[in-house]
Amino acid sequence: MTLMHIPLKNIIIKDLKSLIEEETSESLFLEYKAITYSKEDKEEFLKDISSFANSQGGDIIIGIEQFQI
């Protein structure tokens, strides 16, 4: 499952909880980040964004760790 089919303004808590309940793993279209990017993480942020921009897009979910899934 991804959230790509849902417009950003329409994503609700239930959608995010469903990622956890369905144990949705990271994929080509989904990336989890436990915390927001810091100034020191600028390069990683740009890599993450450009990888989605150079493919079919994707979701970066900040505030959920991969190992929780």
C-alpha cells in the first residue's frame, strides 16, 4: 500500500495507521524517516527527493521508523 493515490490534503491519520496495521514495508514508492531531516541531512534529503522525482514518485513518511513496521 502507498498513499500516492490520495491527494496530500486528503491524507488522514487513518491512512497513516493503515500503513502500520498492514505492516507496509519500505519500497520504491515508500520511505520512512523516524525524524525530520536536519541541516546536516541536506544531502540525504536531496537524494531521497530526487530518487522519487526520477521514478514514478513516492511517499516519504516522517515520524514512523521502518522497524516499527
